[in-house]
Amino acid sequence: MTQEPENPESPVVPEQDPGTGARGNRDATRPDDQWLRDAMHRMLTSNWLVTLLAIVAALVISGVLIAIADEDVREASTYFFARPLDTVSAAWNSVAGAYASLFRGAVFDFQAPTLARAIRPITETMVAATPLIFAALGLGMGFRSGLFNIGAQGQVLMGAAAATYVGITWSLPVVVHVVMAVIAAMVVGGLWAGIAGFLKARTGASEVIVTIMLNWIAIWLVTYLLTTTVLRQGGSRPISPAVGENARLPLLFGEGFRLHWGFLLALGAAALVWWLMERSTIGFKFRAVGANMDAARTAGINVNMIFVFVMVTAGILAGLGGAAQILGTDKTLQAGSAGSIGFDAITVALLGRSRPLGTVLAALLFGALRAGSPLMQTVSNTPIDIVLVIQAVIVLFIAAPPLVRSIFFLPSPDRPRRVKEVAA
């Protein structure tokens, strides 16, 4: 005997696929990779203490690896049970020497003969951090808007190629030339990222897959252009000519330092992104879509248009990073000019919790690791790959806040706090 429904007048609605709309078509704005977005939410909502402890844990683990790789430590460990303090002393000297060399190469060289040589390391850290700030700011905007954009590598490279083309082919006055080169990088970077935003809004294509593919397309496209008359120097090497003097970003402290105006532009971009995300109407829409896409759509926000806007803005910022790298630092374009800027920017954005101030500080940290690693290798004979290990371990801990909390015995934020009873 079948049981009648409690309300026979209400029609029975068959279950629908949660990823489909009323007409049975796939909803282009509903995320299929919700697990990835949940993980991103956990990473971005972890507090500053967890982030700081993640860095500390990464330095400790890397210190252990530095000690293991040191020849003196390995030799002392052969008679550890006879004289254990020798092994401990050798390990301490190895780790302390490596991190002291890293500090000298990245912040302040206290053994330099002149003041200019002593403060040069901190300027090199700023130089290395400049493109990371630009790219990570764009990625952070995407993360807060619910988009996992990992295409900064291609966007940086396309922006660098556009800036190089304007810098080597156009002949313009001083200020006009560098401004036009920067604008070209912004336009091309924004359009390149806009492809992923348009496909996401129009067809529901995953921005993760699309941006990965666009990275490879950008790499091979620039590699091809460097073999043609568009960007090639004229010889057999795939390298562009040096950009004109008028197209270069001015140096801040003269010829003795490589720090250029791109760093100040990066700080200005960070301030602008803060205002955009925290004080503007469009930034409120970005954050609303990232917090709850369905609620934002119900409130009348055009979610598809927000996808496009977010990706274009991220591409503009990444293109600025490419322009800063070419017009301020490298002066010439190669297929590997972007290095790992786009991928490191993902870690920088996560480490900075996608906030402008945190992003700037995280970029300076990664810039310090990059600037100080050569001296760490030459002075203390520490493998330069240790820097990559530090970055990788930071990524591991940032991606797993519960792991950091368990290591340092921190309470879970989901655990309800005890409420003390107040005596009447």
C-alpha cells in the first residue's frame, strides 16, 4: 500500500542535477570544483598567527635539511655517541651560517666595506618582489571573488612581450614611451586573462583548466615570436633587442642600484586594489560573488560579468608585473623572462591571505629568499635548492592550516569556546 503525500495538491518535482538550471542546461556560474573552492576558503580565512607559524615551521624544517646536507655535520655524526656536542655544534654553525648569509644577501650586508654595498641587498629584495606584488594582487582578487586563476604566468609573459614590442619598435619621447609600453602590457595582459573570464561566463568552463592551457599557449607563442622579426634580435639566439632608453623605468637610487620606479608602482597598485576591494561598489560585488555566488545572483548581481571583470583586472595587474620585469630589470625578453613569477605569485597571494598589505609583505619575503640565495650558496656552501624547499614547505603549511595548528597545539577555530558562568 502506497502512502499518499501529505499535501496532494502540491506537485511532485523530480530531483535535478544541482549543476543544472531549470531548462536542464548546465549553469555556467555554478562551480563544479567546489572542493577546491572550499580548500581556498580555509586557506584564505586562516589567521595571521597560523601564517606566521607556517613560515617558522618552514624555516625549522629547512634548517634540518641544511644541517643534513653539511659535510661537517655528517662527519661529526659518525662519532655522535662519543662526543654528541660536536654534532650539535656543527649543526648549529651550519644553520646559523646559512641563514646569516641569507640575511646578508637579502637585507643588510654587515660585512660590506661601504654603506652602498651594505644596503644594496634590501634593494635587490625589492627588485625581486616587484613583479610578484603585481601578479599576486591580481590572483588575490580572483581568490576573494571565487575564481582560482592560476594563469598569471602566461599573463605576465604576454604583458612582458607587449611591453618589449613597444619598447623596441616605437620611437617616442621619454615619458610617453615608457607610459605607452606599460599601457600595452596592461591591455594585452588584461585581454589574455579575459579569455578565461569570458569562457567561464559564457560556457561555464573551469578557469583552472583554461588558465593552465593559456599559460602554455603564451609560453610557446612568445617562444615563436622570438624567432621572427617581431621580437628577435637578429642573430640565432631567441632573445629580443634591449628596450630603448626612453622606454625604461627610471632608477630610484642611480646606477649603483637596480631598484626602479616599478616598485613604487607596485605599492600604488596595492593601495588601489585595497580601495577597489574594500571601498568601491564593484569590489563589494567581487566579494559578494566570492562569498556566495547564488546569494549574489539573487541580489541582482550579474555574476557572469563579474567573472569577466575579475579576470581582466587580474590580467592587467599581471601584465604590469611583466612590464616591470622587462622595462625595469631585464631590459630584454627571452622565453624564460617570466621565470616562475606567475607560480610563485600563487603562494604569495595565499601567504598574504589575498589582502594587499599581506601580499606586499609576502612578496618581500619571497624576494628576500630569491635575492639572498646566491650569497647563501657561495659563502656557506648551502645548496641553492634549499630556498625552493623553504617555499615548498610554506606552500604545504599554508594549504593545511589544521596541520600547523596541530604542530603548535593551537585550538581549532571551529571548536566552540567555553562560556564561563556568571554567578548571580
